[in-house]
Amino acid sequence: MKNVGWFSRNTPLPAQLRELEQKLGKCTVLEYKQMFGSAADVIALAKKWKVEHAVIVAPMSMIAKVVEVKDTGVTWLWARMDPVHPDRSCPGSSCGEFNADRDVIVPNSRGGSTRHHRFVLFNVIKRIDMILEPF
């Protein structure tokens, strides 16, 4: 049985677990829900767990550093989560469109709009390009 790393403070959704099993066969998902110290810490844990695939939710700059290291043996995955209410009109926990199999509702702790996202698929992260210029 394969180990899959899950580097996110969010628990995998049932639809995400099914998709991983459809793509990889029977697997065990090893979750790390704490904040990451560095990209090197994430890579070291993925190697310790002996994972071939890992889902990562982190700042883009950290994901870019993780993905640019080529000798990890890990295929990094991005869970595509599309907004259910692009206009941010979700009423929150009472939302009639909520699907517990695929959805996450995140209330804004600062009093802003509630975010409601639905899992679509996993993408392989090949690279992240940050194109910068002086301000």
C-alpha cells in the first residue's frame, strides 16, 4: 500500500480520498496539519514518510521552493477547489448548495464574506513561476 502525504491544515474530503485511490490504488494518507517551518522541513517529512505523491496547501513561494527540488522522488499535487459562489454570497453553514462530499465552507474570521469552495480534481504541480520586477 502506498503512502500519500497531506500537507494542509484541512482534512481531506471524501471525494479527494476517492480520487487519490482511483489514481493511485489503495493508499494511506498521512496528514501533517501544523504550520511548516520551511520547504526543507516539508521535503524532509515527505522523504521520512516515503511518499511518492503529496498534496500541499501552502503559500505559493513555499510551494515553488518545494517543487524546484528535483531529487525528492515526490510528485506534488494541488487540489483544485473552485468557488461555488463567485460573488461571495454564500450564507455559510446554512448554504443549500453545500455538498459534504466535495465542499469546504470557510467563514471569514475578520467579518468578511464566507468562502465556499468545491473540490474539482488534483493537478500535478510541475513548477511555479513568479515573475517579479522592481516596484
